[in-house]
Amino acid sequence: MWYNNAMKNNCIFCAIAAGEIPSFKIYEDDLVLAYLDINPFSTGHTLVIPKIHSEGLLDTGDETLAAVISRVKKVAAHLRTALPCEGFNILQNNGQAAGQTVKHLHFHIVPRCGMAPLAFDGAPADMEELKALAGRIGMI
Ligand code: AMP
Ligand code: ZN
């Protein structure tokens, strides 16, 4: 499929979907992939993407959107028990003005614990710690 030629598309999330760039996967099926954010807002911060490229909410087909949001629910439910966490935020940025830095549709799942405030800027995670965390969370 065309999205497997990620470099042609010049999109980092297409490259992740194609397996050309490594990621710490939490969930994968034919249409959707979920993996840990490498600059997490909180422990277990996960991104959920369609494997087929679109830029944001408005240029994504309804069927793809439905598939992605159903997996957002599935992955969030898993994180709640696997981490565990008490709650979570769903964030989806559209356009530079909204803080979108990667132009491939993605939903952020940001686990929340206690009263820890949410910071919308993550620092780069330690890759070994992220790998260990992915192992603890486990693939769904
Ligand atoms: P946004 O600002 O909504 O476009 O979010 C893009 C997110 O992608 C940021 O939180 C980045 O930390 C994250 N990100 C960028 N590159 C990677 C990567 N290779 N693996 C995992 N997450 C990434
Ligand atoms: Zn893409």
C-alpha cells in the first residue's frame, strides 16, 4: 500500500506505521496503531494513529475516524487498568495554530493520576525507561 512508502510521503508517523522507524507499540491492527509518545506529558502518554495518512480531523474519512476513535477507547481502557491511572485526557491538535507538530492525524491519550497538573509540553523520555514501560503496559 502507498503508506508503506513512508519516505515518499515524508511523514514520520507513516514511517512508524510502516515499521521503518521503531516505536513502543501498545496496540496494532490493520487500520490503527498506538504507541508511546517519546516526549510524554505523563507516564503512559500514548498516540493513536490511522495507518493511512491524513493530516487532521477534517481530511480524514468518517470510516477511518470511527475506527481510530474506537481504538482510542480500547487503548484508554487498557491503560487505565495496566498503568494503572485514575483518569485520562484525549487531545487532538489540528493545524500549527493549535500546536500540531506532526501532520498525520493522531489522538493523544494522556493518563492522569491524582491532582498532578497537566503540562502540554513533554520532555524527551529515556528510551530504556520507555521500553520498560511499554513492556509493563503490554500489547493489547
Ligand atoms: P502534536 O503536537 O499534536 O502534533 O503531537 C505530536 C506528538 O508526536 C508529540 O507529542 C511528539 O512528542 C510525538 N512524537 C514525535 N515523534 C515521535 C516518535 N518518533 N515517536 C513517538 N512520538 C513522537
Ligand atoms: Zn503520515
